[in-house]
Amino acid sequence: MTFGQAFTLLSAGFVLLGAVFVVLGARTLASTRRRRRTWHAYPGRVVATRPDGDLVRCQVAYRRDGTQVLFWNRYTSSVLRDPVGRDVPVLVNPADPHDAVVDGGIVDGSTVGVVFVVVGSLAVVIGLVVGLVALT
């Protein structure tokens, strides 16, 4: 494999990986917007945490029709202090009360989606630049 072929392959890899990140980020942003439009908002409270790698996953409780509902938030966080007892806004799927997410905060669907789109876009640009350099 020549130097130019290696750069072309590297370029294609960056573009492909970046495109995957952009698509995943866009899908995450779209689903977050849909949730905010169609799901119901409830006040919730963090009642427990568990380690998830280097991050923390929070268990949240909220009341729906007088009944307490518990769920583990799908997004993790790198909290600096124990969030147990903290009040949080919750979005709940009206068809399934256990399908819920914490709305807002440092790490929510919007933040994750934007990070994926930005990182993916940078990878695409780097891949295109590397490809142009390989062609010259």
C-alpha cells in the first residue's frame, strides 16, 4: 500500500465514522425534541445512584396519579457531588409510565446529540482535508 492509498483509506474512515456520529446525534436531537413536545412533564427527585463505569446513573422517582414510579435515567452523568435528594424535571411517555427521562441537566439528550453532531462534523472535515491532501 502506498502512502497516498493509506491517506485515502484514512480519509474515508474519518468521513464514514464522522457521518455515523452526525446521524446518531441528529437522531438523538430529534427524539429529544419529540419527547419534549409529546411526553408529559412531572417533578421528580433523585432517590439513588449507581456507578456506571466512570460515570453515575441516577434512579429517579416521580408521582403519577398518586402512585410513585421509579426509573433509572438512560443518560449518565459525571456529578461532582451526590445528587440524591435533588429535584429534577422528568418527561414521561404517556403510553408507558416507566419510559421516562430526566429533562435538562448537564447531560441530557440535547447535550449528547449536539456533542455527537459536532464531533462527527469535525471528523468529516478532517477526513475531507486528509483526502484532499492525499490527492495532491
